[in-house]
Amino acid sequence: MEISEDKFLSDLGIRIRQLREQREFSQQDLADYCEIPKIQIQRIELAKINTTIKTLVKIANALGVHPRDLFSI
């Protein structure tokens, strides 16, 4: 199965936003926990940037999920 890079990044951003909202975290809360700028969280959720694995691990840890859970919608 093939997926475009844009679709993958969009799905990733949607999933991160869903998990963040389920935990009632603001973008600022998540950014603070991950020690990254809020604008970076915004850009990830909007599929505006291709972030690092290291940042995704930080986000998964902050959300209390395994990193693979960021990739399933």
C-alpha cells in the first residue's frame, strides 16, 4: 500500500491533535512538556513541517502513548 508524504503528515498531525485534545492539553501544555516551541506543535498538527523522530518520541511520552500510536487514526 502506498501513501503520499503529504497524506502521512496530515494523518500524523490529526492523530496528535486528537490525542492532545483527549487529554485536555492545550498546544502550549504539550509544547512545555516536550520542551519545544508551541509553534512547532502547531506546525506538526497542521502538517506544515516534517518533524524528527526524537520530537515524536517526546510527544508520545507527553501524551502517554507508544510512538507507534501516533501513526494510527
